[in-house]
Amino acid sequence: MLAKISGAVGAYTKALSGGAKPGMEPRGGQEQNFAGALAGSLDKLRGALEAGETASTAAVSGKADLTHLVTAVSNAELTLQTVVGVRDRAIQAYQEISRMPI
């Protein structure tokens, strides 16, 4: 799933760089666009999931504190639920736009 999303981010970035119209530059020197925000969120998701897996592995081997394990797994779960919720809303918005008459 991450590979498909990163491909979509790449396509979006390529489309943005193709033909910028005057007046569409970022305000106030902000360089972050939607693709950058999405890529940053995916990096945070990957980090949270890896932290949860690392804590789980350490707990199985008896080297981790239970509090740290629960916190890492809960953080990973919450981050994943947030990303899935955003994905569902984006799909819902796309479906509503596709139903609009031309």
C-alpha cells in the first residue's frame, strides 16, 4: 500500500512541477505543498509502525518495559487509524467529484 501511495505522491509532484501558473506560488516562503505534507505524514507513519514493531520485539525477548511497549503500540495504532481515515475521506471526496455533472 505504501508503494502505491508514494507513486501517487510522485505523480502529483510531477504534475505540480509541469506548469505552474503565475500567482500560484507558495505564500511567505513556504515550500511545503500537498505532496510534501503527504510524504511527511507517510514517513511519520512508517516511523511509528517501526517503533511499535521494535518495542514488540524487545518485549518478546524480555528487554522492554511494558509501559514503553503499550505506548509505542498505541501510538502506531492511532497513527494508522488517522491515515486510514484521511484515505477514506479522500476517496469519498473523489467519488463525490466524479458524480458531479459536467
